Amino acid sequence: MTEGNFVDYIKVFASSGKGGGGSVHLHREKYITKGGPDGGDGGRGGHIIVRANPNLWTLYSLKFKKHFRADHGGHGSKSRSTGKDGEDVYIDVPLGTIIRDGETQEILFEITKENTEQILLPGGKGGLGNWNFKSSTNQTPRYAQPGIDGQEGWFQIELKLLADVGLVGFPNAGKSTLLSVLTSAKPKIADYAFTTLKPNLGIVEYRDFQSFVIADIPGIIEGAAEGKGLGHRFLRHIERNSTLLFLIPADADDIKKEYQILLNELKQHNPELLDKDRLLAISKCDMLDDELKEEIKNELPEGIKTLFISSVAHQGLTELKDTLWKMLNN
């Protein structure tokens, strides 16, 4: 998937169908001149339904279609015939999608499981035909109910990536390079900050035909939790990862300080992120000798397991995959 095709936020307008009106009809046929009321009920208006589609990874399919309108229900007719229900309209979204009210920003529901269908806007109920109002005191009612109007409104659709492992680090820490080496993903890689502007997903092939999904989140900067840069849009993708892999390059000025800044940004965005399993990888270690590694080990943050890796030289990657697999399957 190219970077331009990754869409994780969209606003759409939806309108459900109006219910059909009930029929006012009196039964007439040969030899029966006063057969009584037999007007049928109106059909239901079409629903607007959000449907999980496991084949989608992005909201790109909604980028050029932002208005959804369902059909109105058919009117009732004679012989107690019920009108046709309006055709439902489906909005297909990938797993991990959140639906919010466009005005209040309230979360209405989330789509996280396959084969999930959720009614976003119900269609209007059809009106009752005049045969429903027949009674001993009113044997020929000449009125029926109109159909109930449908509903409409703007909705905000957001995607939070569903991945097992989320890569967390500053810009140019080597996250995209690591993803390209561990998986068959081909993210944009260059020697400058903010090469990655959209999250990238890759599948890591493990032993015995097993695998897990890893997500390269665009680089976090200090102040991201307050929305600096594109902080909020980046950080929300980390919320669904069960394990966080912090990546800090070996040539960083202060590894412990960088780790604390990253941790603080996650905490400010959502304190629950600190409950996730964490692993620290020191990247670009192909330029370190044993003596420098020992010096760095004395300056590492406490309370987190640390590995030394090099994506370019393929150092420590097997141990990294083994460690992540154990963390995911504990």
C-alpha cells in the first residue's frame, strides 16, 4: 500500500430512508360493495449499516464517497399488502474503526471483530394501513398513518490500527528500516526526519509458519500528546497494540532521557498505554564495539528489557523476534 492510499480519518454524511405511508383502501369486488378496510402497512425505510470488512486496511475507499442515502420504504396497498422495505446501505470499514458523532465527538461504537454489522441510522418505521384501525364503532376508517421520517447526520470515522507490536521512537530512529528487514513491507526510507507520515503495517514470519503483525508509527516528537506536529493522529494507532517496541538509536545523546520523553508522551495521551508490555531496542549498533556497548549498558533506563540490534547488519534480529513472540504469547 502506498503512503497516499493510507487514510485513517474521514467525515461522512448519512441519511436513512423514510418509512412508507399506510394505505387507505376499502375492499371492493363483484357482489361485495362494502367489503371494509383492507389498506396495507407501509414498508420500513432503509438502514445505514456499518460493516466490518477484514480485507480493508484503510479508509481509502471512503475518500471519494462521503454521502450515503438509503431508499425510502414503499407505500402500503390494497388487500393488506405491505409496502416494500427500503434497501439498506452498507459502509464497509476495516477492523479497528471507531465511529463518532460528527457534532458531539461522542464514540457511538467500534468495529473490532469480523462479521460485525452495526446500524448507524435506522430507517423510519412504515405507517399502519387503515385496516389496523377497524373497530366495532368505526368499521370503515378512512385514514392511515404516514411513514416515520428517516434520520440523518455527519459522522466521524477513525481508524486505529490493529497490530500486535507498535514501533515507538523519535523521527529517524530506524523504525522503517527495521520494519522493512523484519517484514516484506516497503516503507519509504531516507536519512531525514519524518520520512514516514503514515503508519505502515508488516507481517513478521516466525517459526513453524506462525506470524505476528508489527506497525511502524510515524515518529513521535516532544509535545505530541498536546497535538504538536500530528501527535494525536500518530498516537491513537498505538492504543490497540498489545506490545510496544521502543526504538532509540545508539548515537542518541541521552538514551535514558529520550526513553523518558517517549514514555511521558504516551502517558499524557492515554495513561493506559503504560500498562502494555514494553521492550527497548537500541538500533544502529553495527557502529559500536564491545567497549562502547558496555558504556551504553550503564546508562540504560531501568525496569525494561533492552536489546542491541542493527537492521542494516542484521544483528540481534532473531533474538528480537524471539523476545517479541514470548511477550505476545505470555
